[in-house]
Amino acid sequence: MQASTQSDQPAQAAVVGIVMGSDSDLPVMQEALEILNHFGVPAEITVASAHRSPQRVSEYSRSARRRGLKVLIAGAGGAAHLAGVLAAETSLPVIGVPIASSPLTGWDALLSTVQMPAGVPVATMAVGRSGARNAAILAAQILAVSDSKLQEILERYKEELAEKVADKAASLQKKLPTP
Ligand code: RP5
């Protein structure tokens, strides 16, 4: 699935690759895709499983840089080795999103994703939807190091976050009983 913001124009080549261990992870990882679309960062999303289709994961990782990808995001649940296995075969930055899809509610995925051996880093996000959103923001921040337009978009995004908090504080104040 290639993300595109404007249907009447040819899709730009993806620079962020999102990989999920299963299509059942899509409701969570869709959040990452939406954030990247919001920032205008071309992204692609696919399914590849470290355990069920290791060859597909290996091919994705090995070809990623050649295909123009600059950052990889991996979302998986359970014994979540997807991000680590992708990181094993590429020097691109890999961001891991643990997903709470097993009876252990994400602890398994978190520890499997975060506890990488020295030499093979995975930037591990929070479990679940917040992690998926933050993965997209971090990917954009990595790209923005050499993209001043994207940097401006990210700075505006931070301002919007602060404005929303101020709006909520003002709205709460109106609801409180006057002393
Ligand atoms: C993991 O197992 C996937 O990332 C998913 O979170 C979980 C369940 O996968 P399905 O059984 O729904 O395909 O590998």
C-alpha cells in the first residue's frame, strides 16, 4: 500500500517504509501512515513477518536503501522480532512499535523490540497507537535534519500541540464553578 495525499498526481516515491508483522496490526499502524500523510512524507506500508516469512523481511530490509527508503518503521506484537530482524540487515534507522496483540498485552512485544544487542539499534516507541504516532513523528524528525521545509512543518505541529493544551485549559476553566 503506497500512501498518497493527492489522487490526481503521481504518487511520490516512498521515503518511509512501514512494515507490520500481520494485517491484524493495521488498525494501530494506520496511525503512523496518517501522521506521515499529514506531514506530506511519502510512505509505503506492507506486511512481512520475522517468523512466518523471514525471507520476505530479509528482502525488504536489503532492498530498502536501494529503493529510496530512508527510515523504516516496524510494528509487531507478541514475540516481536520484526524491527530487530529488519535492523540486522540495513544501516537505515529502524523504529520499532510494540503492539498489544497477545495475552501479555504488549509487555512481550515491548521487551522483544527494545532489548537489542549492542551494535544493532532499534528506536523503540511506546506500546500501541501512541507508539505508532510517535514512530511517524520521529521518522519525520530524522528526515527533517536535512529538510528545512519539513522542519518548519514539525515546528508548526509542536505549536499546534501547545495550542490544543491551552484551548483545553481555557475550556476547563469555563466549566469550573466560580468561587
Ligand atoms: C505478530 O503476531 C503480529 O505482528 C501480530 O501482532 C500478532 C498476531 O498476528 P495474527 O495471528 O493476527 O496474524 O507476529
